[in-house]
Amino acid sequence: MKSNAGEQIDRDIISTKDIQKLLDKDAIKELWYRNCYLIDQGEVDTVMETFTEDAIMDTGAFGSAEGREAIQILLRGLFTKELLFTRHMVHMPLIEIDGDEAVGKWYLDCPLILGNGEAAWTQGTYKHTFHRVNGKWKIYKFTFEASYVAPYDKGWAKQPFIEEK
């Protein structure tokens, strides 16, 4: 098997625009992964740096908000009262870049400890719109669609959504 190590990029095939798209995709992934780590560590105030001022958040049953300040209030309440423990495992990113705007989708698998102390599983899809602001990517529209939020002991096959008491 022949190794490609040390081969030069054919500049007639790969353009600066192609390289910029790769750099932008990597920056968006880093932004989103940073967001997940910060949330899991309870650093809601720091995570707000990843959003545009006019950001929109829609997480279905977990709540919705418009504007950075309203999102911060929503997240503070969510991660101090309703979700006491999370470990976001995001994977399979699909990112499309169009100038200073991008759309990204990820799957989420996440173990949770709910506000009542019960353990749960959640799985769903994040779909975000990103805007480049002063040369940096930020989250403009944040959406989460849950496929299930299931009790740990029953699992998603027996009870795909937690029953409200």
C-alpha cells in the first residue's frame, strides 16, 4: 500500500476557499463542543459568550427564549433546578457553510440526573444556525428535538418519555 505522507496539495484542485470552509467547520465544531463542556460544568455565564446578542433558543419541553439575557435566565433555571447532572455526548456533525452563516446538526446522547434526583437518558438532535460576528462564529439559533427522555431504570424501549407526576 502506497503512503500519501509528504505529498503536496495540488493548488489547482484545492482552493483557499476550500481551506477556509474546512477551518470554519472546525471552528464551529470547537464552539459547539466548548458549549457542551461548559454546560456540563455548570458554567452558564461563560457559555453565553458562544451566543449572538439576538440568539433564539428552542429546546421543546426544556423551554424557549429569545435574546442572550433571556437564554441565560432559561439555562440558569434549567441547570440548577431541572437538570442537576448532564454529560453531553454529541456526535455525527453535519455542517454547511454559506459565507458568514452556517447550519449544523448533531446527535445527542446524554445521561441526566433530574431535579427530583431520578436518573434518565435523553437522545435527540441539535440543529443550530451560526453567524460569524467580528470574525468569530457564534450560535444564532439553537434548537433541540428530543427523540426520548426516558427513565434510567426503564430505558427508552419501555418508556420513551418520562411521565409527569
